[in-house]
Amino acid sequence: DAGITQSPRHKVTETGTPVTLRCHQTENHRYMYWYRQDPGHGLRLIHYSYGVKDTDKGEVSDGYSVSRSKTEDFLLTLESATSSQTSVYFCAIREGEGHNEQFFGPGTRLTVL
Amino acid sequence: AQSVTQLDSHVSVSEGTPVLLRCNYSSSYSPSLFWYVQHPNKGLQLLLKYTSAATLVKGINGFEAEFKKSETSFHLTKPSAHMSDAAEYFCVVSDTRGSTLGRLYFGRGTQLTVWP
């Protein structure tokens, strides 16, 4: 258990509404990541953070924004949800330089109707 | 650029028989390679990792993988499948040189079915 929680675990929302997903870690790791998982695509990186207020885009960042105001929390926001954003979202942490493996949270299943 | 190709989207074996899940990678640098497992409706669990030490890597639950640079492969094996091995398996590559950001690049996954 890497001390990662995600909330909510399940959410159903309507097209056009804003949605915020939260990732919380208890171990003060510097690096945090948001991925989405879709059938046949593996996991794809949305955004990542390398410190408080330091974030950057991944390969599928359109329609998403992130914020990290505290080391322990990394928020993913869908400003105006679309049906194409229906997916399972995973947060991950990395311990730091010299450690390339990431540890994943339990995931959030988001359905956009 | 880093990328991973998992050669089989589905693999079916009988319980007690060997498992082979195939993975080829592409990397501009000396890679770190991983296998993750995902059981139904669960998160991802690290199975094993290669980080330029021994080329034969042992992981949890009896799995192992061999790094073959000449073949750019990192196949996952297990001598005897168990029903509890049924899951989806992801081969993953990370760039270890020149970047501290540690981005991972995932294969599309191999679904392992184990028949009794």
C-alpha cells in the first residue's frame, strides 16, 4: 500500500458539467501523475507534477487541467465534461530520482452521460 | 522516443502450464522496464522491474522476465499458471537517462485467462 487514495471512487455526471477528481498521498513524494485507462489503450498520461505548483502536460491533456497547492494533493479537473472523457482515472506517485517505478491509486470510474 | 508493443492482446493457458507474455520495447536510452498486473476492477500492482542490473528479473507470485537488449524484448514468464493469475498485464518502459520526470509508457495490455 503506497498510501494513495482517490476520491470519489465512482462518479456519474452530465455533459458540460465541471468535475474534479482528487488524489491524496500520505508519504510526501515529489512526483505525482494522472492517467486515464481505456480499453485497448493501456494507460495514457494526462498531466504530471514534479512539485508544488509545478505541473506539465502529458500526451492526452486536452480538456483537463490540474493543480497542486500542497505536496499531498493533486487535483484533476474536467472543466466541461464530455462523453469522450468517460474512463477510469488513476493517480500515481513516484518516490523520486533513482526510482522510476510508480505506485498507483485504486482509480476513479467516471461516466459522463 | 519510448514505446512498448505487447505482441498478444489475449493469452489463454490451462492451470499448471507455463505462461509467456511477450513484450518488445523501443527506447532512445538505456531503459527501465516494468511489468504491472491489474486484476478486475482493481488498481495496478508492480510485478517486477528491470533497471540495468541482472538481466533476469524475478518478481512476485513466481513471475520472472528476461531483458534481451539484442532482441529489444522483455518477455514475462511463469512456469506454472494458477487460477489467481488471471488478470491484465502491462509492459511498461521508462526513460532513465536525461530526464528526471520518470514518465512511463504503457503497452496496450495482455489479458491472461487461466482455464481449470
